[in-house]
Amino acid sequence: LYLSYVGQSIRDNSELPPSVLVSELLDAVQRGFEFQENETAASRLVVKHRLQGFNPAYFSEGSPLFSYSAENFRALARRNSATDTVSFLAEPLAEASNELKSLTIEELARFYANPSAYFLERRLGLKPGSSVLPLEDREPFGTDALDAYLLRQEMLETMLRGEDAWTLLPLLRSRGMLPPANHGEQVFLTLLEEVGEFAETLRTHEAVGATGQLPFDLEIGGFRLFGKLDRLSPDNQLFYRCAKIKAIDRIRSWISHLVLNAAGNGLPNESLLVMLDSSVRYRSVEDAPAHLERLIGFYWQGLREPLPFFPKSSTAWAEKAGKSDEARLDAALKAWKEGYDGREGEGADAAIRRCFGHEPPFGERFRSIADSLLVPMFEHGGKP
């Protein structure tokens, strides 16, 4: 007699219980037989198989698992062969089209959000990790991180316009962004209170009056960088998101801050980034065009081959400038391996794994790029 069930989730690897019939069978065996100390019916009878048929456990001497599959054995041998160490590209691609030498500030920020994904998409036409997620099989009783962020931002913009955010409740319900019934209203109230406090924080920085815009068009090292800067006031350029600060927030705002300083025109030369958990003020940068030229130069390199720049890990390395290499590497590895709120770290990103594999590529090039691009950001950005 052979009974089987799916014991772990294919989505998050969490443990799943067997059906009631299987559970009752194990309970009956537990009551009807004697077992040795520290042994149960489940530990004696339940065999936990591996996810893949080519797992080494099926072909290792002394393992309780076994397989007769020659195909899976060959797959295991191929996975363990030296071909696994071959680099993603044997050599860099030819230079990109000159059309890509003209780019917007949004495009430059998008590149630095994930250079690996940008390279795969723009040069190879690949989009790793873009598959459609399966539908939930149970009623939601909360909001996921993305929906909660979108809700906060919409509430915030409504408040800053001087409108009543309560009017959003029926609209958000109709979109299916809130749980049903009274629980949805409670979630809405919690978010509303959080956003209200953040709106007051923004008002202390005179955020509401920072509505000016500046179109710009810069020639830098043979490249054209153009677009517009938003939320300009007589004192600074303002950035805000109703979320906790992330490395990419600092990088995006730093790029815009450099453009602000390079454009001149008698504009304020300071920028302010306000987030839920902290604020950062960037001071004046005298050699802003040189910093922008380095950013654009690495962008051009990143169109020929994957650039070993990773927002979280590179920022963690650069932030520890002045510390020992060991301390800096520990910080980068933590960002690479450990994600926020139980999620996997930056190294688990599908595009990064496609280009660099599973091991952190924190060699000399990674370190020099992070130092060149991000150490100046920390040198010019302190607490307000």
C-alpha cells in the first residue's frame, strides 16, 4: 500500500498537512502499535521526497532514498560538471546602437534599479521572472506589500491636494484592493492613520509648496541626458514615498540631485528625500557633471555585458566605506542573502541569477564600481 500527498508548498516551501484520512490513519497506527523512544508513526512511515528527481539524495550511498532513473542520474552528473562554472557571456556584446546614447533620467534610474534585468531585456529580449503568478485559492484577509504601498500613495496624494481621503474607501473596495466587509474598513483605517502622520511630516518640510518643474537637456561625455525635475522649491528638490527607505530610493534621488546641480540656472542645490522611517538631505555637489559621466559610462558598459552592480548589496558595501574589507563584505553579503519580511535576498533575483549564478560576485570590479558610484552619494548625503 502506497499513499502520497503534497507535503510542502510549491510557492513558499511551507509545510502542508496531509488529508484528514491520512492523518487519521497515522493516528490509528500511533495508538495501535508501540514505537521506540523519540519515534512516532509519522517518523517511521512517512518518507519525505525531494523536489527534483535528480537530487543527489536518490543516488548517494547510504541514503534511504533511491532511484532507477538513468535520465535523472545523467541530469545530476551534468549539473555537477564543470560546465556549471562557465560565465554567462564568453565575451562582451558589440556596442549598443547610438540611439541608446540619448536617454531620459527615468531610463538611467531604471538601469540602476537592476542592471542585470536591463541588459537581458534591452540587448537579449529576455525577461526572467515575468511569469504570471497563480491565483490565490483562499479569500484575502489583508493587503500584500505592493497593494498596501499603492493604497498609501493614493491616500497621500489625495491628502496633499487638500481632499478628504475617506472618499477613496468605496473606490478601493471596487478595485478589490481591500479585504471584504468590516475587516477591509479596519485595514483602510490603519493605513489612513499611518498616511496622515506621514503627510504631517511632509508638511513640516513644506512639501506641499514644492511643485516647480525644470526641463533639462544635458550633453555629457558624448551622451544626451534629458527629462524634467519635479517638486522644486526655493530651498530644495523634494522626493518622497510613503514606504520605508530602500537602496534604490537613495540611488534614484542621488541621480536627480546630480542633474539638479549640473543644470545650474540659479536653482537650489540641495535635495531632500523623505520616507516613512527616515529622511536624507543631499548637499551641493561641485563636480556633478563628472559624477553623471561615470554613471552614464557604467550604463554604457552595462549594455555590453552584465554589470556587477546590485542596488542593495552595492549600497551596503559603499555605506561601510572606511571600515575593514571584511566588515564591508559582511554587509554586502547580508543584503545579498537576507531579504525584507522573510523574503529572499537580492541574490535570489531571477535576472541576477541568470547573469551571475548563485554565488555572490563580489570581486574587485564589484567593489570598485560601488565605490566609484555610491561612496560620493554617502559623502554628500547626511541626516537633515
